[in-house]
Amino acid sequence: MILTGKEELERLRGEIDGIDGKLVGLFNERMRVSEEIARVKERGNIAVTDLRREKNVIDAAVAASGEDNRAAAATLMRALISLSKKRQTEKLELADAISFPPSASCGTDGVRTAFQGVEGAWGEHAARVLFPKGAFTGCDYFESVFEAVKSNRADYGVLPIENSRTGAIGEVYDLLRRHSCYIVGQTWIAVKQCLLGKAGASPGDVREVYSHPEGFGQCARFLKNRSWELTACRNTAYAAKLAAERDDVKYAAIGSRRAAAAYGLEIIAPDIMDDAGNRTRFIAIAAKPIYDESCDIVSVTFSTAHRSGALCAVLEAFMLAGINLSRIESRPVSADRYRFFTDLQSNIMSEATRDALTLASMHCDYFEILGCYGTTAE
């Protein structure tokens, strides 16, 4: 009898269901044996992780697979090994679900908020979006913001961490780790850079331009082929302040309309960014974590063992839990070692998320949760 396409599909799906039933049965049997292995390791004081054994298991699966299935077989075995190791650690009580400090109280009215820069800085703009009823203090450097928070001179700090055109701001990632602060919120600010100068000045009058290096990078096409001296400053608002103090049409700055108004400058050329959709992501930091059920981002940092497949094993833990990664950033810690920063679309209060974080941490030399938080719209 000749089957129709739909009937043939149903027949094949029936075969798949039968195979899946066998696989689940074998999986349950594998996990039972893993529990027995855990007890043997406990009696013999043997470590849960055995890298040579893991490699042999994966290599054997690859060798037994057809050429088209070898990569998939390796992925399957790594996932099974990860789940088996997690079961063993649970039985040995060597690893509970990832711990994270309880949420501190959250306040927004009258809170002391530090940002990097002076009046008119993009950091001030972001701070006012995140904490509209706060009291604001400018700091000279990114690290000064962290120091203000850690010394309790500020309740929160606001810092840029990523630009949609120029990418991650590595210094802030490094400082997060160094000062052990928590991310408690974020916002995206539309960056509309302008060329600012003395009243009556034109681009033809300009000889020197001040800005933050990020500002120069965001306006590279506008600056191309112009014989201007570019002088880097701590931030774009300070650049505007410096240009105003020069009081000469030869000096200009790249900065915001807010900075122009703050220092009595005119906009010589508006919206000179290479990308009209240019945005900068700002984070809010605090000395203690602040989160609730509405938060939808978990940020973590980790370093993996220096071996093949280590990063893949960490990421597989999130894949198995159905957790999406919205960002992963790497920072070198030595000539051949890296620290990773990852944003997960999840909530630390979810048991599934904590289990995934626990599983991921088992493949790491170092693992730390940086925060659980949400986004405030501009």
C-alpha cells in the first residue's frame, strides 16, 4: 500500500517516539549509574571531575558515529557528562544551587548617585533617567565612581559599559570585577553628538577639537580628512567645558546639546555621529544586589579551565536550560587566558536559572554573579 505524505510523516514520527522512549529509559539508567559512581568516589575521596575520562567518553562516541553525526555526537556526550556531574555533586552534597545574596532595599527618592564627568555629561543624563529624584555628583574617573559607592559616599553609581557602534568599554568591565560591585539596573541612551563651539564660530574656524575617545570614534566619518587636532578628555561634557574656557573660535568640542547649554556654547554642526541610531548602554551599580521578580537580566563573569571545549561546556549549561544569552564579552587576563562577561535573559530567583548557573560554574576556574536587574527606558 502506498502511503500519502501525511501518513508517511506520521509513521516516521512513530519511529521517533519509539526511539525517544528508549533514549529516555537509557538516560534514566545512566543517571542511576552516575549516582552509584558518586558513592564510590565519596568512599575513595575521588574528585568528581576527571578530564581524561571525559575526553575518552567523547572520543569513543565520535569514533562510533557516522561522519555526518560526529560533531553532534560530541555535543550530546558533553551534555550528558555535564548532567551526570551535576547529579554526582548533588549526591555528594559538594555543590548546592548557586548562592546569591538577598536583595537589599531599593530606594529612588533622594538617593546619592555618582556618575563620571561633569554637568552635561552623558553619564549625568543616564543617572537622571535611572534615578530621576536623586542627588547627583560628578566624578573625575570611572574608578572614582566605584570608590564612591564602596565607601558609601554614594548609594549608586552610573557608568557606560557598551556603545552600539564602538562596542564594550573594557575598563568598566575590569572595574566591576576589581571592586566587587553589583549591577542593579541599566538604561540605553540615544547619543546625539554635536560639534560645539563659541557663538558665531563655523567649522572653518576650528583648529582643535576636544572630546572623549569614544566621542571621536562615534564621529569618525565627520572628522575624516579634516586637519583638526583631536585632544582626548575624560568625557564629552568636560571637553565642552574646556572649549568654553578657551573662549576662542579655534576651539571646539564634540558633545551633547545638554553640554552646550550648560557651558554657553553653540551647536556648530548637529548630529554628526556615523550612526544615527547610536546608543550607549549605562549600568547602575551598588554595593549590594537589588532585584525582584520583575528583573529579566542576570550578568555573570567567569574564567574557564585552559582546555579544549571548556567554554562550550559552560554555554551548554545555559542552552540545556533554555536560557538565551544576549551578550558575551571576553577580556584578557594573561597572554593566553581570558575572563568572560555574559548577560543572560533570565531571573536569579528562578530555580531553573540557579541550577543552570550551578552546572555552568562546575566547568569554571572562577565564577561570579554580577547582578540581576531590569531595564529603565529613556
